[in-house]
Amino acid sequence: MLVWLFVCAAALFVSHAVADDAVFSVQSKLKRLGYYNGVVDGQMGSQTAAAIRRFQIAQRLKVTGELNSQTLRRLGVAAPGSRPLRRPSSAPPTYVDLATIFKGGPFISVGPETQITVIRQAQKNLQLLGYYRGPIDGMPSRTLMASLKAWQRSAGFRQTGRFDENTLKGLALMPEY
């Protein structure tokens, strides 16, 4: 009986450790992408759930705030107890954090939901203008920053690759007051 109890406790500990590794990986990835500002500790709490919801909104996934298989797959994080995810043969986009692309602009202090909406619309506008060929996903990437620089150069603006006020106005992304 004591051996059985020990085996069950050990199994519970191992499964908890694996789940914590997944949460740790998700927190790390969401922090790099600008969705999570909390401590990367592997513990699923309200801040982690809120960051997951923000990411799910940006990616147009079912919004649950939970680590479902669709969200894990989009983040490139292996589900607890599964084999590591295979990477696609083509190189995935290199993402930058939200603060980098909004640095020095009027949208630096708004919430990530608004920033994601601005990025998605910028991607659409830049694509229509022939400057952007990446996904319309609301994610800040090096590809988007390069597209912004190319557009800024053609518009005669300072080439920052960021959403400063002139760039936002030029791309019709500033709200009318």
C-alpha cells in the first residue's frame, strides 16, 4: 500500500513538473512577444491566463485563456507529455516585442489589444500598397519593421521601422478626434 501511494505521488509530481515546463515555455514566449509582463515562473495564474487570451485574440483563435492544443501549436510549444513540435521547413517569421515597434509613438502606452489591432490594419494597408508580404496576424515582426522602413523611405519620413506619429498618420492609422 505504501509503495502504491509513493508511485502515485511520484507520478503526480512528474506530471506537475511537465505541465509547469509547458507553462514556463508559454510565459517565456508570451513575454518575448509582449503579451505577458509577469514573472516567468511556470505557474498558471490570472496574469498568464490574461496573456494567453490576448494572444488568442491577436491570432483569432478560440478565446479561452487556457493552454489548448491550438494555442500551444500557434506558440510553437509542445503540449505536456508530447513529443517536441516539428518546425515547418520554411523559416517562421522573427517576431519582435510590441514595445519595440511602438517605441516613441502615441500608442506605446495603450493596451496590447489596441496595439495588435493597429498592427493588423498596418499590415493590411502596407500589403495594399505593395510593401508587405507577410501574414496579416497582428504580430510585430522584423518583416513588418522592414516594410515600414521601406514605406517610410518612399514617403520621405525618417526610417525607424516603428509606429511614430507621422507613420501612423501617413498610413491612416491615427484615430480622428
